[in-house]
Amino acid sequence: MNRTGLLIALGIAAVVGLVFGFYPELDLRVARYFFEFKSGGNNFGLRIYPPLMIARDAGLWVGTLIIAPVLAALLWKLILPRRKLLISGRAILFLTATLALGPGLFVNVVLKDHWGRSRPIDVKQFGGAEHFVPWWDPRGDCPNNCAFVSGDVSGAFWTIAPAMLTPPPLRVIAVGAALTLGTGMAIMRVMAGAHFVSDVIFAGVFTFLIIWLMHGLIYRLPRTRLTDKDTERAIERAAMPGHRFLIGLFGKK
């Protein structure tokens, strides 16, 4: 994960931020196109279109299936700290940290509950009761779980993190698959009237930037990069007090 990816992400953020900042009506124009799709008398009818709903659910499961064995390996180590990790210590740290900080803390806690931009389906231009604001304005009417940015899209783009840990011969394919998943999820959320275009683009950019930063801290930068051995020892030290407590509690030696 080199500087090229960082420059591309920052370039996308700059262009999208300026274009949709000076011309916020572009968000409305794209949303209006999908607003015209009707199903059962409802606008934004694609949001209840069964194939689209199935595809969204399937996309959400990808990240879950990836992180589940990682968390299981970490839990095994916490319960039995003297046993060797089943997965690379750095990989466990990198994947759990990026998921917690990106889709978890930054997107779903910091932004979605404090940046009051309303979703397309809720604004007055499309029959809702809330007023539209551009992406840069947090003073919208939405009280929580708001449009900026998309949690689903952030979670889908998070799969870039495990893709970066695949062996070099497969890395290009894995990263391409992750980008495809994220882009597909972004398109589906816009089609459903759940997010504006700028919401989903920034979800991908922010998630990538957190992944890029954590990858540098753990794998690349000389002053902060770790080894698998050091990471495993740190987890073991952290787990030992709890392990000793359980041993004492149940009277085992």
C-alpha cells in the first residue's frame, strides 16, 4: 500500500468535495433519477426490489465472514494465552483496528450520529419533511443514523484491508474484488434513495485513508511497525491477568 493509493484517494476527495460542494444540486439530480422508479406506489422503488435487497444483504455478509475467523483466533488466544496464535498477530491487529476505527467509530459513531445530513428519501425535494444540505454542512434535520456517510459502503470498502494482506500474486485480484464490492454497494445505496452520491464516495475515501494509515503504522513505518512475534507477546501479556483470574476462580492449576 504505497503513496500512489494515498494520492488517488486524496485526489478523489478533493475533486468530489469541490464539485459537489460548489454544485450540490448534482446530488439531487442523480437521486431524482432513482426517485422516479416506482414499486407498489412508492418512489425510490428500487429500495424494495428483491434482487437489490438480496445483493445488499450478501454484500454485508462478506465483511462478517472475513472478520469472524480473525475474532475467533483472537478470542482463542485471550482464553489460552500460552497457545500460539492461529493467525498472524499483525493481521489480527490490523484487521480489527481498521474495522473498529473505520466503519465502526469514525463512520457510524462520529459522522452518522453527528453530521445531520438527511437521506434522499427524507428530503422535501423527494416528498420528505427534511431540508436538503450539501455534504459539507452538518446542520441538517437528521437526528441520528444520517446520510453522511454510508455505513454499508464503508463496511464494503473495508474489505480492502484483508485484500492488502493476500500474497502478492493474488493481491491485485483481491484489491480489485474489494473495490468492486465497495463500488457495487455504493451504487445500490444510491439507487435505494438511502444516500447521495457524495455520501458513498466519501465513505470509500475515509475508509481507505484509515486503512492506509493503520497499514503504515503496523507494517511500513520504521518507528512504529511491528513484528508478528511482538504482537503475539503483547496480546499474551494483555490476556494473562484474565487467564490467571479464571484459573484462580475455578481452582485449576
